[in-house]
Amino acid sequence: MGNFTCETDAVFPGSNSYLKAGRHNHPEGTVLDIGGIKIGGNTFVIMAGPCAVESEIQLLTTARAVRERGANILRGGAFKPRSSPYSFQGLEEEGLKLLRKARIEYGIPVITEVMDTRQVEMVCKYADILQIGSRNMQNFPLLKEAGQCRKPVLLKRGMNATLDELLLASEYILDGGNEEVMLCERGIRSFETSYRNTMDLNAIPVLKRLTHLPVIVDPSHGTGHAWMVPYLAKAALAVGADGLLVEVHYDPLNAMCDGPQSLSIEQFGSLINELKILSCALGKDLIVPEISFI
Amino acid sequence: MGNFTCETDAVFPGSNSYLKAGRHNHPEGTVLDIGGIKIGGNTFVIMAGPCAVESEIQLLTTARAVRERGANILRGGAFKPRSSPYSFQGLEEEGLKLLRKARIEYGIPVITEVMDTRQVEMVCKYADILQIGSRNMQNFPLLKEAGQCRKPVLLKRGMNATLDELLLASEYILDGGNEEVMLCERGIRSFETSYRNTMDLNAIPVLKRLTHLPVIVDPSHGTGHAWMVPYLAKAALAVGADGLLVEVHYDPLNAMCDGPQSLSIEQFGSLINELKILSCALGKDLIVPEISFI
Amino acid sequence: MGNFTCETDAVFPGSNSYLKAGRHNHPEGTVLDIGGIKIGGNTFVIMAGPCAVESEIQLLTTARAVRERGANILRGGAFKPRSSPYSFQGLEEEGLKLLRKARIEYGIPVITEVMDTRQVEMVCKYADILQIGSRNMQNFPLLKEAGQCRKPVLLKRGMNATLDELLLASEYILDGGNEEVMLCERGIRSFETSYRNTMDLNAIPVLKRLTHLPVIVDPSHGTGHAWMVPYLAKAALAVGADGLLVEVHYDPLNAMCDGPQSLSIEQFGSLINELKILSCALGKDLIVPEISFI
Amino acid sequence: MGNFTCETDAVFPGSNSYLKAGRHNHPEGTVLDIGGIKIGGNTFVIMAGPCAVESEIQLLTTARAVRERGANILRGGAFKPRSSPYSFQGLEEEGLKLLRKARIEYGIPVITEVMDTRQVEMVCKYADILQIGSRNMQNFPLLKEAGQCRKPVLLKRGMNATLDELLLASEYILDGGNEEVMLCERGIRSFETSYRNTMDLNAIPVLKRLTHLPVIVDPSHGTGHAWMVPYLAKAALAVGADGLLVEVHYDPLNAMCDGPQSLSIEQFGSLINELKILSCALGKDLIVPEISFI
């Protein structure tokens, strides 16, 4: 984390309340291992895929394309938190089955969201990583349940959550006995209306200093506009994040959910090329997996 | 709602998406009936009690005192959403039993929070009103579950939720078939640090215009300071709210939770006296229940 | 300010830095006297008029109408701070002359905005009260210049200013030797887009406790919608403010500036009637001036 | 700006109101020339120096050191906007003279803040670039005055200003006839308290798309902590900014102003080395000036 004067105590006088998440008790950064893929340490990991699992062709086409272009992990939502009850709510278990199929077919681990304590067991059967979304960052029963399971968890920052609250939320999972947790900055809500959310990249160095957990950035929700994503993705790499969670769709204009913020396959490919050059200059490892499924 | 020029469409071009919560389909305001106590219409209802149920003596003493001074409904949390896993998490079912005891003893209906889909059935057995807290406003599985039960629900606005999101969240409950919903403004998160939250009283007339559901104000969380509560409680009455949800403790200095924002019994009594005078001037009914339990 | 436990030190540990604005050095509230009209103490003062001075007929018609219905002070902008250079910038000195004419004709003191250090002398010649707007709350040279003049100053809170910053800004004026200062809450900027600003009524009791200066509320800018103004005006009275600054136009639909948030004459008259009843119940004096100009 | 789908109209339906700042009327980005130093185009410019000019030895020592390590332009405040009237207000004209001395001695152009319309003429005599600070972004008389002068202007975004308001503010300067304007993102005010401000890097690509003006980032105010500055500086480069404005002090612990966010000389040197490598990878020119003053 560089050799600048340490101000941790000034930043959070109460940072010793992060009994399990705090870096003070765990000076080495945690490195997760997802079937051979490292998250944390010197690696910059790429998780990519559609917002929602919509159909077999949509998921498998996108999965293959992102895998070929450098994604390490496939994202895709089977349970979708939607503001309105009248919006598409996800394919549920059917979607989970498609994710499993994509994993088997293309040898890529999958991350997917869990929204309800009663879903945790089922989602664990299909997913390699559980995602807890912004709206559930302080759904404490869900955090406790995630603490009981044996799958890594990606915990997204709430859209108005302080870093203190995010770290305490992670503490619920860790305290339950699950040590495989990573955090995710995905934009906060501000007064500015030209983007869906306001990416808070200040959070990355502060989190990296306060906690040993890996820190991922989601520039898709952090901006809400596909054309902005590559700029913020590069900034996330430069600011010290451990990876990206990014929405890619094989046909963004016809996506059932979050099309405007989804990269096309081509845009994703270009982004990976830019990130490769940048990670070199920064001394970070962006590891494009070998392809064995052709 | 007065006779001023209507700007509803300008306020929310999409307000016709509130299929069940929208006032356009339901011009008369909804009036709930909780064992004879009215919420909505011309009534200003008082829900008061401790943040958390701590013990029999704490709950019963406070319950009796607030009932004697004019509370219509008793509040008290058995399941507590706490930022840290190391803070007091509530007495759980034991707390629910104490609430039931207070209701029987003093003839006062009770409202208590539910945090997990798996708790809904149990909480319904004990409570007269289910409360869904700010952190769970977009916990959609919980909203759906609440839509299935046959108890009134008080839905709190998330601390960064827009009114649009609040109304759509209520739509989840209504769409499930539960028509007994009320909304609650409890302060939003802003940059100002002199109070715990920033009470947003603009929300009251806008909500009253957009929806037929009753709108309650929680000045305890909305300020975080007991001395501020009476000022904002009076403002809530003047701005057109249908009632208050207010924290009262028989010994605030020794409360296990939210002591600094809890009124003492005496402060609560004074507040009720002030509200009586004000409600008269405003033509609202603040109905102090008769006491039959002495 | 009621008899609740005092938490001032907890609210602002540095409140002793308000050397001249702080209540600790000046326990009695300041009462300004504007040609016989009191601001502060037990009085609830009404300042009303158009956003901008547009023409002689517009100003005089509105001035007469608000004076007849109970306004104590006439507002009207001659220098207008507009986001775009291509919007109407105000009538400047011509507008000031019209304000003077209205004052002479109807015996009503006038308040008007000053935006530039170089305008202070000129505005002082015409106005009874100088207004420093939100965008200039931290225009320190302007505050210093206002500290040198001998006219009362109404200082508006910046739309993202903390109360600490507002009080320190008032300190610039007071420290220059001008003791006649009042503060004005006019809404802060939040994430909520259904209103122009978010009225922060929490600020009123906190300011009243921290400072001896009168505190005024502007519900026109605080809401941005004329139909909301009466609700928030009543809440401002109930929460303990010392008066209102409210926009009234004789023809809101054709106003050159801020029409949507301007009350019509009739709406203003109804509001005053409501406020009279409410002020009675609250023990505040709303003094409708006698009319001598017919 | 890359070859992603253009959504400008969706971002700002009113973007055609930026008559002079809008990129639609001026597709080529503006490149300023400050005595041979380019701002805009492919260059990444470094402006560095102390928050405030404090003394001859402080300014000249820091100026020489930053010039040797790669700064293109020297920053330093002679007029300081301070929240409290009791804080150090700057050396005023004495400070301007020291800036001129540093420029002559080390051949480095200087940027300094102007706060008052009456200071513009004087500051123009000494400075190469006028800075208009966050608190004055909507000080319209000052913007108009800056539009009349013939010096480049760096306009900082207000801490709660939308990009729309920032662009309209720049329009005041441009409309006055001064075409040499650059914008500066310096952090917005959010609910998060672990940093002084929240750097909004989303603003950079959006501004670059909407306007032809160069866009600078100030990571010192954007974070408030010296140790965070290098992380956000690299992110600013990666996200597409045209340069940095960064605070450097030869003795941060004893700075009269903003010490905690000022880099030491050594930290600044390390940062430049990191930025050189990164700018190479990004195809941007970071031009370290030759040294001729030894």
C-alpha cells in the first residue's frame, strides 16, 4: 500500500472494532482461491457477464464470449432485486441451472446474487461465489446465513453506506465462521443526476488500508452508462482495486435489465486489451485464462 | 390536502406506476383500524415505547406510562438490526412474549420489527402491526412475505430511498394482497453531522398527494437527540402527517439501545400536552385512550 | 427552547468558536427592529414578495396585496444569481428604485439580495435588509463588506453547508461590527428529486440552541412547488422558526423567475389565515400590520 | 474519447445550452498555452505547490523542489477562503509578490486564487492563471469579471454543484470573451466522513464528452489525506483527466493550512515517478520541464 505516513487511526478511531475484518489483526492481505483463480494479492480479477440470466442462448453466448476475451469469473443474476414488483424478477432456480451449465461448458466459476435467507442453501449448490447486493448490505439475517455457508461471498456496499458500516457488515459474515469475503464498491447515491450512481474511488485505498479483504469495483452500476465503464474500470485498476465486476451482454439493446450500462462483447474485448497494458505498467497481474473448451 | 394547484404529474411523471398505492386509483385516504384505533383520516396516532424490549420491568413500566399519557400503540423491538454483530441483537421470541404481555395488561396494540422472511409467521402471532425497517425497505423477499400475511405493515423509508422507491416498495406488499400498509418517514442521510439523520418533512405532503396510504413520522431516528424530538414532532403534525412513532424509555441513560434519542416518561407527557393543543388548532383528532387497567 | 436535557456540547464540540454568534456569550435571543417591526423574540415575521422585481406594476401590485394580507416585510430581487448567463439577470438599480417606491407607497420595509462587494453601498441606500444568498454564503469578501455596513443582514444557508459553516459565515459579518444578522434555512441539496431542495427543519432547533440570532425559513426554495409551501410554512412555525421568507407573485404563471414555487395572492392570503390560528396555539405573535395607505 | 456509443443527449437533454463551452460547437478539445506549457490535448499537466503562500523561504523552497521534480506550474494561495474569520486569511498582495519572485527565479508559471471582483485586476498583474475556488463557483459577478480579463482561468466545481451548473458557470466566463478556461473536479460533499470530500471521477469522462475545455483533478481536496493523494492521482490520469492540481509543502506538519493533505517533497517526487510510467502506458505526455535555473 505504498510507504506514505499512516493515518489509519485518524481515519477511523474505532477501527479496532473490526475484530475479524481489520488489517491490524491480519497484516497480510487475504487471497481467495476460486478453483485456481486468485482474488487478492497481486492479481487483478475480471468478473463479467449479464446483469440477469435471461435464457440459455443469452447466457451461454455471453459466457463463452467473455471467457474467450479474458473474464476469470462469470456473473449473472437468477434472483433480481427490482424496485418495482412489476419488473422482471429473474429466472430463479432455472437461472441457477443455466449458470451451472455455463460453468461446466466453459470451465468458468460463477458468481450470483442471493437475496433471501431461505435461498442460501440452494444458491450454494450452484454458485462458486455468493453475491450480497447493495440493498441487502444490512440485511443482517442474510449476512449471518452467509456466515454459516462454505462459499466465498462478495458483499456490495450499500448505496449510502459508510465504509464503517460496510466493514461491520462483513464482520457479520466473518464472525459466523466464513473467512472468504470480498468487498465491492459500486457507486454511492449523490445529488448528481448525470450518472446512475457516483463511483467512490476514495473508498478503495481506505478499505485496502483498513481491511485485509479483497476489494472489487463495479463500474457498471457505478456509472449506469456503458460508454463510461472503460474509463472507470481503468481508474479502478490504477487506484488499487483487486478486480472488476462488470456487466456484459451479447445484445445490450435488448437486455431485459440494465442494458444501458452493459458492455457489448466488442467493448468488453477492447477494455481487456486496455487493462492488460495498464496492469503491466502498474505491476499487477491480469491473468487471461487459457481456453480449453473449443 | 388543501386546494392548491395540482402538480402531481410534474412531481412524478411515472406516478401511474403505483397501481395499488397510487391515490389516483383510490382518491379516499385509507384508514386502518387496529382494534378500534384508527390510523389515517382525521386522526393523529401516537405509537410510543422503547427502541428495544430489554426486560419485563423495562417494557411493562414504559408501556403503562406511555399508555397513561396518551400513546395509542406500543412500540418495542424484539429483533434489532445493529450495525455491528457485537451489539445487543434483541431478545427475539422472549421479547415478543413480553410485548404480548404488555398488550394484555394495558390493552394497547403493539408494533414490532420483522427482519427475516423466516420470522414473519412468528411475529404475526404476537404483533398487531409489523414494522419493516429502513435497512429492509428494499428487502423484496421480506416485502413479498409481508404481502402474504394478514397483519398491517408499517414500512419505513430507507435512509437514502427516493419517494418513488418507497412507493414501489409498498407496492410489493399491496400486490401480495395485504392492503393494510402505512409508510414512515424517519430521516434521510445527508452531509450534515449535527444530527443522526435529516428529517425530510417535504416528503409528507408529497406522499399524501401521491398515495392513499397513511404516513407516519419517526422524529426519534429523524434527529437522534431526545431534546429535538418535540420540535420535530410538532412540525410533523403541522405538515400533515397521520401520526408519530417515537422512542420513550423509563430510564434513557441506561437504555441498551438508542438512549440519546429516547424521551423520558416526563418528556413524553409534556409532548402529548403540546400536541393536544396543536392538533386542536389544526383540526386533527389526537385521541387519548381511556384508561381501564388501573 | 423547552426544558430538555442540554446536549449542545455533544452537538458541536467546537461551538465555543462562535465567539459572537454563540448563545453561550449571549443567552438572550437577539431581537432586530426594522422600523418598528420585530424579528426574533416571540414574534413570527412574514417577509413576502416576488422572486425578482420585474416591473413597476408587478412589484407595486404584489406589494400592496401582500401588505394588505399580512406581510411585514417586502422581498424582491434586483440582482439575480442565475445558473445561466443567458437567463434574466434582474433590473439592477432600476429594481432597487422600484423597491424604494413600494416602501414609500405602502409603508413596508424591503429586503433585497446583494451579490457583489461593489454593490453593497448602493443596495444599502435602498434596502432595509440585505440578503446574502445561498451561493454566496461563503463569499467571504462579501460577508466582510456586509460586516462594515449598518443595515441588517439575512444570511442564507448554502445548499450543502453544515450548520457549523453557516454559523462561522455569520461570524464574519458580526466580527466586522454589524450585529444585526439573521439566518435563513432554505433547503439543502439531497438525492431526492421530487422537490427542488430538501427542507432541513432539524436545523431550526439546533440553530436556536447554538446561536442568539433569529432564524427564518424559506419554504419557497425549500420545496420548489407552490402547493407544498403552506405545509412547510406551518411546519416551520411549529418547529420554532422566527419567521418566513416566501415568494408571492400576482401572476405566477407569467413570472420571469421561480413561478412554479410562487404563491398567488389568494394562496398567500389563505396561508396567513392558517398561520394566525397556528401561532395562537403555539403562543407566538404573528402581527398583521395595520393598513394606512388606502 | 474512445469509440463507444454516444449518449450525450441522454446525459444532458439541455446540453445545447452550453453555447460556448459545449463540445458540439467545438469538436476539437481546447489546448491552452501557458508560456509554452500546454494544457489539454495529449498532455498531462502537473500544477503543484503549497495551499497558502506563507513566507519567502516556504514558497521558494517548495517551488524549486516541485519544479525540479516535474511540476509544470506552481500553485499557492495569497487570498485564502477560510470557514472562520479567525483563521489565517493569506498574505494578500505580499503573497502575490512572492509568487512572482518564484516565477522569475525558477521559470515556472503560477496559478493563484481570486475571491473578490475588486481583486481581479491586481491578481492578473501577478498570476499566469486565475483560480476561482469551489465556494465561488456561482459567484456570478466574479465570473463575469474573470470573463473580462485576459488571463486563463481554472474554475473549480462547487462541492455540491452538478456538472450542468459547472458548465453554465464556465459559460459566464466564456461569454465575457475570455476563451481560456479549464475546469477542475475537487471532490463533492457526501455522507461519507472518512475523507474530507468524495472524489467524483465519473465527472471526468462526462465533462470531456460535453465540453472542449480541459479538465483538471485536485486529489488533495478530493481526499483530504496526503497518503491517499497518489492513489487518486493515478486514477485521475487513468480516467482521462488533463492534469493535476496538487498540494505540496516542504514541511507539511507545520503548514499554516491544509497540512494533512499536503504531500512532502519526497512524496511528490515518488508520485511523479509513478505517473511517468503510467502516462507512458496510457499514451499521454507528462512533460517534465528542463531545469535551467541551477
